[in-house]
Amino acid sequence: MSVKVKDIMEVMEGIAPKKLAEGWDKPGLAIGNPDREVKRILVALDVIEPVIEEAKRLKADMILTHHPMLLFRKIESITADNPLGKRIFALIENGIAAYSAHTNLDVAAGGTNDVLAELIGLENVEILEETWAEELKKIVVYVPLGHETAVRDAMCAAGAGHIGAYSHCTFAAKGMGTFLPSEGTNPFIGQPGKLEQAEEIRLETIVPAEKINAVIKAMLSAHPYEEAAYDIYPVEQKGKKEGIGRIGDLPRALSFREFAEILRQKLHLDHIRLVGDGEKMIHRVGLCTGSGVEFVSLAKEKGAEAYLTADIKYHEAQKAMEMDMAVADVTHYESEVLIVPVLQQKLAAAAKEKGWEIEVLCSQVNWQTFWHI
């Protein structure tokens, strides 16, 4: 079975939907033909020259990264005599597609922030700041008595009726429906020109707004009436929520110094920058992978004694000390490179499920930019 770039993009949309990305972000396909066949994928953190060379050596057809290749770049020309142009030329000349999932992967469940939270052993993990909430609709349909199960099952199979971890959440009430079929109709009950009364079930359930058309289509397909009566209502409550950063509890309280040493070892760092009192006892921890220092205050408000992120500047560290917040700069690279093997596993699992004969590899390039003496 031939697998194309657009097929991989569809799988990634399930892992980290682009709708979750920040407005300024540029995830998705940066370079490549969506219809090009893919047999080997290389997963990395960045589309840098050593990774491109690695992809060429491995004969990879696609590079999938966390960081977008063209982020913060204003492109006025593409020439091979500058680093970005050289990379673009190398990808195109070798037929390698470049795709990224950035802030959408930070926000998505199972993404970068969840991976870091799991690595350090946080429990009772919650979203630090909600950035997206699913819009919901309510659909009400009137079904002749005895047919409500078939209609309900069709609607729920199309995506209706989910509340939290529960599915098939519906409500049904019995009543009397009336209708008068016009000439030329073919009514399921009654006959043209005669007012009819029928016992009906008012069946109602909740639906994600993006699935409402699919649910309506499924409902109409299963409904026995020639003309089904149904209503769509807006609702105030939201469905599934996603957000940036995470906050949770350590299994036991530790001194910040002890906690920092555990971080250093788990993240394979030879050195770690710390802000705050090393003897302060830590139990609740907030975090944001990459550059997330702007959420320090929010983590403090939500009860965190410590916060993990990267790219901390002097005055940001000073502000954290003023609010008695212990902060660890775990470096941008190490806080996010954790997602590479996770993505590789997710893609490999999806390929196996779909019967695709493709190979998904993790990059072996270490591009940690900082070192210490």
C-alpha cells in the first residue's frame, strides 16, 4: 500500500491538531509535495543541516520535527549561499518533505509538556493555562417509538453523546407527534392528505460543533421518516479542553536542591541553572517546555513551589526570586527533545494499525547548543 506525505499529515493531525497551535505559529508542511510517496520518516527536534544529512544518508523521504523550519523567518529570497536557503535546496533536491508540530504538540494531550511531567514523576497533573476548548452543540431529533435505538447508535457512532469518559450520553422522552403528509409524499406512518398522530421519542444529545454535520448525516441515514424533524441548539458549556504547560504534585516533598539533582540526571544535563533557595521544600511543580517563563506567576497562583522551563533571562529570574519561586532552567533542547522517541512510537503504531509498510526512525543527532566547563 502506497503511503503519501498527506497520509502522514493526517496521522499527525490526530496526534497534534493544528487548531491547537498559537496564532503566531507555523506548524505543518513547510517543504514538500503532499502526494509524494513515503517509505521512511526521520523524527527530530529541528530541521538543521546535520539532520538533513542524516536523512539523506538514511534515504528518508520525510523529516518530522517539533520546531518549524520557517518559524520567525521572513523569507525574501531563497539562495544556496545562506544557511536557510541551503537547507531548503537540500530538502527539495533530495525529495525530502519537512513537517512540524510545534505549539500544537506542546498543547496536545500526550505532547511535550505531558512527556516532561511524566518523566519527573508528577501526579494529579493538570493543564497550567487553558488555550483551547471544544465548542459544543445540542441536537434534538424526534423518532417514532421503537426506532430510537438505531438512531441513537448511529448518532453516537458519528461522534455524538460524549461527556468526559462516558459515551452514548443521551436523553429520551416520550410524546405525541403530529404531521399531515402532502400529496406526492411517501410517509413512513400514515397517508397523504390525512392528519396523523404518532408516538415519538424526543432524543437529545451533545455534539462537538466540528462533528455536527457528520452526526446529522448519520441520524438522517438511520431515521425511518422521509422528513426527519430535528433542532440544533448552541450551548454555553465547553467540551474537551487543552492548554499550555502542566502542574502537578511530586510523590513526596523534596528540597529544591535534591529535586534539581534528580532533574539533572533524568534530563542528562551536565549542568543546570537554578533560581531560588536550594533548601526550600518542593511538592507542587509547574512546568512549560521550551520558552515558557511567562507562566511562572500563574504556576505560583496555582500553588507551585517550583517551576521548570528554559531560556530564562536575568530579570525574569529576579522576578521569580521576589515571589519566592524556585525555578530550574532545564534548557530548551533537553525539555523538548524528549518528544522525539514518543512521536516515533506514535507514528510507528499508527503505521502498524493501518498496515503501512514504512519505517520511522529517531534522529541520532545531538544538537544541544550549550556546554559547560
